[in-house]
Amino acid sequence: MSTATRGHRAVVPTSGAPLPIDAPQSGPVAVLPDPTDLHVTAVTEAGGTVASLDADTRGLVWLDPRDPSGLADALDAAPGIGWVQLPFAGVDAFAHLIQEHGDRVLFTSAKGAYAEPVAEHALALTLGTLRVLQKRARAHSWATEPEGVSLYGRNVVVIGAGGIALEYIRLLAPFDVDVTVVRRSADPVAGASRTVTTDQLDEVLPDADVVMIAAAMTSGTAKLFGERQFALMKPSARLVNIARGGLVDTDALVEALRTGAIAAAGLDVTDPEPLPDGHPLWSEPGAVITPHQADTPEMVAPLLAERVRLNTTAFLDGSGEGFVGVVDPVAGY
């Protein structure tokens, strides 16, 4: 069931990345591992044929985001594969395979497909931290000191400009906030007052009331947020991260919360992940942590199925055009 079917406006970014030298050729598609009826049906509804992985396989829908070695084995076993659909928007776990096979295999991801549920969760963490719900949830007695900040009219910095970021900005519209987007290019983003490049991040942090991270995890963005960035932020600022835990230096975040460099952090992702029992973040009053469940399997299964249907249609067309969520092997997302 597509987002269009549900009556919502889908945010589906495409990519201008060049296709591999050998464009995908239509043929049997394997759905691995543990194929579900939903994803098999998505292939067949597009006119495709689902078959076992063998030398004749030309397309692969890979459903396990935590098994890059399994995908590597599949690519070795079926050298005729020209297209691989990955299950998540983040593809950092498969980065080495994308680089290794990117000259002959077109990789597509789920970027943009899960925008609605993840952006909704980002908004929940934004509102929760502003209204100090992380503190209220831990309370054992009635508070007497008034606390909490309204989102209306605030300055929000959004890092990234993919589907999740765009949907988050759309959800922010009723709050009349001023949005600054930080991304690789300075091209304008709908709903944002201004767009700046990543090298200008430090310049926009001092005015931010909320910083929401929705950037891809690459070698260039690892620990994008560290001691310097927290020092530049307001003591009243909130950090929200629904992208990857490795984008933030965890030790620096703990120290920023402990010293009051920032007021709160809403995290659906952490580094390390899962966050170990007894880690200082668990007991930090300024942190609210959810266990990487901004999108549950029940939420994303139909959304991934729709992405599979769209890309199977493009794959069978044979022209190399029409794919959604193309991964740029150079950029890494």
C-alpha cells in the first residue's frame, strides 16, 4: 500500500547518480532472505518473476539490513545481478559492497520511503524535549517549578535534505518556525528560510533552538557533532537525532548534557547501538532515548513493498531509468 493510496503526500527523493556501465537487464528477481508475501507480491504485481538465486538471477531484493556478508555471498553466487534493492534508507552497512560492485550493479535504497513515520517520530522527540517530558517521565513527585518551551516561532536547524528532512519540515509548518537546512549543496529547500552547506554548520548553531539530524552516515559525516558544536549551541537548545548514532560523538553529548551546554537530547539512535545497560546516557536527565524504532516493521513493510514495486517496474523496463532511491556509489547514499 503506497503513501499515495493512504491519502498522504509522499516525499520520494530521486538521485542524479550515474547508472553503472552495464545497466540492469530485466530478468528473474530473487527476494532474500526469508521472503515475505508482501514483497513477493510487489515484484509480481510489477510484472516480475520471483525465482531462487542462481546464475540466471538479474535482480535482488535484499531484506536483511544487518547481514552485509549474506548480500556479498549472494552477489558472488549470481554475477548476472544488475540491480539490488536495499531495505533501509541508510546503507552504511553495505558501503563496501556498493563501492566494490557499483560499476556493474545499480543499488537502490529505501531513502524517502519511510519519511512519514520517521519524521513523525522526530517531531515527537522535538516536542517531548521542549516540554521536558524526559524529566517528567522520571518524576516520582509533583513538580512545582514551571518548565517547558513552546515550539512556535523557534529557530530549527535541520541537517540533511532527504525525504525524512523534507517531511519533518512539512510537519513543522503549523508551528511557524524559522527553518535552516544544512546540506551538501546550497540549493533552496521547500519550507526552509535558508539553506547552507555543511561547512557552514558551525555558523548556524548559535541561533538554533532545535537541531534535528537527518543526514546520511558516511566517512565524511562521522561524529559531525562533537565538543565544538555543542559549545556553540545555546544552553536552552535541544538536539534530536533520528539518523545514525555515529553522527554524534556520544562522550561529547553526555558531557554537554551533564554541564548544561545544551538542555536536552531526543535520540532514536545511539553510538554504540544498542546502548548498553548502565551507559551514562540512560541516567542523564536531559536525554530521552527510544530504541531505534522511529519506524517499526509493521509501519515500513508496506512502504518498502511499494518501493520494491516501483523499482521492479523500472528494472523490467530495461532502459535504466525510473528507479527511485538510487544510491550514489561515490557519495555513499
